[in-house]
Amino acid sequence: MRALSTLLLLLRMAYTCAISVHGLIDIVLIDAVGEICHPVEIFADVDTDEKQSCSVGSLCFRMHSEMIDTVLVEFEPAPVDWELDEVRLEVNNKTVFGQDSDLRHKQGLLEAGVQLPCGSCLALHATAKKTLSDGTVQMAQVHPLEFNSVSCQQQTESGPVKPQILRRRAQFEIIPPMLQLEQQTCPSYPTRIDFNLTQEFIRDAVQAFEFIKLVFREEMGPIEGMLDRQRQFYASFNGWSDWNDQALVAKTRDTNVCFAVFMATEGNNLIDQFQNIIILNERVDGTDCVVRQGYSTAYFTPYYSEFRAEVDACVRSCSDGLCPLILAGHSQGGAAAVVASVDLNVYRPTVITFGAPRAIHDEYEDPCTEANPQNHYRFINVLNGEFDRVATQANFFRAKHVGHTLLLDGDDFPIANLGFNDNEDRHPRGDDAHDQILYGDRIKAMLDRGCFPVPVGR
């Protein structure tokens, strides 16, 4: 333990010497009954076997309740010209709240009901920003803090151990994105911003696209042939195929997020292409939603029962609640993901699609409430001034899009928002903008640039 502590100290000194910008972050946790949760350093008096694998020290949070109600995170004092931007708190490697959640985030104050069971591994991640004289915004990552809540309710013969009155204050180096030693300058924010896409969302979108590439049989072959290899990299990984369609379900190890991803149309499969032009529609059982039959067929396949069982098992595999579920696909695969969001609405999935055609029928008055548009993010490419034809073609089938319509142009930053539930026919249209690799390259460029959050301009 002493050798490990020495090594961590040396590494910390190396960072401190390399980076000149520093700041203090003050973290205060307040439990459900309004009491500050006081951290207590604990090493010798706690059985080592009880500790979880956090890399920096151990803390015990003395709480009247196992529910965190308020988290206050702020610079104190703030480095010159820097302000705290995005904040994310993870409990047992799962994000319990952050800027992109439904919880209030204002001036560093986040309020939520967050379970903090004894023995939890906690990590705080944050980004900082400052505006330069030329109006550009400089972003940086705050070196993350990790700690353990090992034994929140230690008992002695005379009763609970009284907490020491301490507040957690730690010094962090503000380090540039991707651990580079020179800070990058991000492009100027647009004048009007609808909302921001967080680093966590872009990371999930990039991961979704990696799965989209894996499930594309025309390039990668049958999904069944890669199961053993992919299971080395993910907490779980399974896939199925039939003559026309293919899908996978996987769970990431680092973030405990479940992904269900669907294959795009195969160019060498005429029957698969025919699914895109079927004029019939059908209602998803147990819902108010009528969808295009071709995309319903792409989702409700002969392997549907196995697929659904795998999704149910994945979402329920997290010990501290349901795992987040992301549905994704390119082209026809994106339309199948929209149909899946109706069938799997009980899990409140996030839907991320690239170049997807309209999937929900718009002729009837039924509102299709099961497809929650607030959780749908629909990316559309523009190339050489032309919109992706598949995503913006004339609406011959009386169908509609739902969710946020996000435009990816040649410059990957920022993104433009074409509107909520946008169903306009866009001109001019082109086929080259539909290219799957182009979508992947552009979304990956956002992550590699390291400028977060990514503003979505009006």
C-alpha cells in the first residue's frame, strides 16, 4: 500500500510539473435530511476485502440517509478566467447525474435523489472553460477525482461512530483534452444555441457507430462469426441474423450502457431493399403507434424472441437500477431502431440514428406516445451543399420523423438543429451524403477534438 501511494504521489507530481493551470474544487454532498455528508479518511480500521477498486484513496461518507439529495461542486477559489462547465458524478461506474440529465444544473448546484450505498465507488468528472479575447472558447478537462465510500455505517459497542467534521477539498490539475500538454482552442460558439451535447453523449454516439459498423453484414460478414472475439471487449455481446436483417445487443464494460443496434440495407440484397418501399403499415402490438411495415419487419424478425430476451437481461444486469439503453442504426437500421423504441418504451431508451428514413405512419390521429421524441437524436449529413437523400426524401409514404434533427455539415463543430420533429423535404438532395463511413468520421471527429459540450445551434 505504501509503495502504491508513493507511485501515485510521483505520478501526481509529474502532472503538476507539466501543467501550469491549477484550481481547487470544493465538493459538498448533502443527504436527504439536509445534513452534510462528512467524509472520513479510513484505511487501517477497515477490512481491505471490503474495499472496491477505486484508484485514489478511500473515504467513508457519514450519512443520516443513503440518499444524496444535493451535490454542490464549485471552484474555490476559481483559477483566473476559468469557470466550471460540465459536471458528471458516477456511482459504481454509472453516471447518476450530469449536465445532460433531467436534473437541475445551475451555477454548479445539482439536485437529485442519488442512491449512495455503502461500499460505493464514486468518481467526479468535470470540464472547465474560459473565453479568450478573440471570442473563442477554450475547454479543458479537470483531472478526475475517485474515492471510495467503503463503510458508511460502521458500528461500535456504544453505537455508530461519530463522523469527523471535514469537507472534501482536492486540488486538480486542469489538463487539456486527450491528455495533451498544449491546450486546444475550440471554434466560437454559435450566437444562438438550442442545447448542448455532452462529452458523454458524443462518446455514446461514437460507440453506437462502432456497433453499426460491426452489424453491417455486407462489409463485416455474419454477426455469428464474430461473437467470440467481441465478447473479449464487452461485458456482454450477442447477435442474430436472418436472410434480410441482422442485429446485436452489447453492454460496455466501462460505462455499463446497453446498446441494441440494427443493420442498414444491404446493397446486394434485393429482398432487403424491397423492405424500404413496402407501402403497407401496421400497428405495434399494445401501443398507439402505426409504423411502416417494412421497418416493422426489420425489427420483428424470426429471432425477435431471442433479441428481446437479451435486451431485457442486459438492462436488468446493473446492480443499482436499470442500465441505460441506447438504440441505434444507419439508414434502414435507424428506422428499425425507431420501431424498437416503441416496443422497448418501458426502458425509456435513447435513440441515435444516422441517415434514417421516416418510420412512423402519420395518417392516423393516434399520437404514438410510446416513441418519446425527447429521447430521439437524428443525425443528417450534408455534403457539397446536398442533404442525405434517404433522410430527407419526399414523403411518399405518409410517414414522419420524431425527435431532434441534427445537421452534420463539413465542419464537424458546431451542429445545427433543423427543428424538433422536423419533417420538411430538404433540397437539394444527394446520395453521397448517405455514406455510412462519412457519418462515422464526422461523429468521431467531435470526440477527438475534445471541445465539450458541443453546442447545437439554431
